[in-house]
Amino acid sequence: MTVRSEKHTIVITGGSRGIGRAICIAMAGPETTVYFNYASNLEAAAETEEMVKAAGGSAVGICADISTESAITGFFQRILSETGRVDVLVNNAGLTRDGLLVRMKERDWDAVMDVNLKGAFFCSKIAAKTMIKQHSGRIINITSVVGITGNSGQANYSASKAGMIGFTKAIAKELASRNITANAIAPGYIETDMTEVLSEKNKVAMLEQIPLGRFGKPQDVTAVVAFLASDAASYITGQVIHVSGGMYM
């Protein structure tokens, strides 16, 4: 990023662990202030703040329910009261409630849609209003390879991530004239808490689907986030970048 007199304000949803935490750390620096929301784990949020600090930046974790408009409004009100701007929004927060279609409960469908898709809508809507006034901004949505390929037992998750891709392309067209870009990143199997608990049998089965023959690391995703947030990506919008080791080509 180009260094400016005021710090860039970076907003990341779901930043207390996993890919979200890695994004917070990757965006740390003397020229940025990182804000992230978390659902309930204060200890994990504090760890993220300390990690960002150790990386040379500053971070503020705020407890906010990503699926509730009033909570997200309060989240952004605090950010804007402290910085007055939003330069980058990364919609990363995600939820899974896996189950076969014929057994899936309505509450499990709704919970996943509310966090993964409605949460991105709430955050993007509010951030975009500020970005329009600034005549600049970056919106980066973390979708998933299963939003394109589908996945058995994940009808709700796959649908939410597919919806995020269409959402990204629509807002990219709406906001382009205001110098605001919107892009999506579609990770495959990334080494996080989710993959750590898998059995060796399941890990082997997953690896067989990946041409590069390994799980991705959070840093594989954060490198693309940092690029899309930078001035070098100013002519890229409405795109889906796959970080999946070749699972989808």
C-alpha cells in the first residue's frame, strides 16, 4: 500500500482464529489499524491482538454477532468514530452446520446463511457507504472452492459460498465507478483447526483431490488478500481467485 498521512483502516470479520487471524497478522504494519470481530472467545481475540502487535501493527477485537444488522452497525460505528474511514473490508467470517439435505434442519440452513452470506451483506453495505465518500476502497470476500464444485453434506455451506461469488460480482459492478474494487478468494483445504481434527483416512482422501498434493496454509490465502488490498491490484475487480492447489481449474 502507498503510505499516507493517516493510517489505513482494515476491517476483518472472524479474526480471532484460523484464516481470519492469519489475515489480521498479514495486514499488520505501522501504516494500518486492524479491526476484527469475534463471536464469543475473548481469549482467542486477545491472542490475535497480541500477534498483530508482535508483527508491528495494532489491532482491536470487538465482540459482535456478524449475522445481526444492529450488532454490525454498532461494530462499524465504533470503527468510524475512532478512524473515520474504512479502506479494506475482508468478509471472512464463516460457519458450518454440515448434514445431508434430507436431514438438514431449517435452523442449520439459516444459521449458515445468516453468518456466511447475510453477514457479508451487512458489512459490505455499511463499509461501501464510507468507501463511496472516500472514493476508494477494497472489499475482499472469502468464499470457498465448494461454492463452485459443491460438496456432499454441505448444501447450506456450498450455497452460501456460491451466493457470495454472485454477490461479489454484483457489487463490483455497482461500486467500480467510485474506485472501489470487490473480489473473492476461494480457498480449498487449508490447514486450520477444522482440518486438524480430521482422521488420517479423511486427510488421505482429501489429498487425493488436490493436484499439488498438500493442504494449503493460511499464508497461501493471506498473500492473495494482501495483493488484492494493495495498489498493485487497482485494476482487478469482480474476480474469483482460487487458492486450492488445483482442486478447481
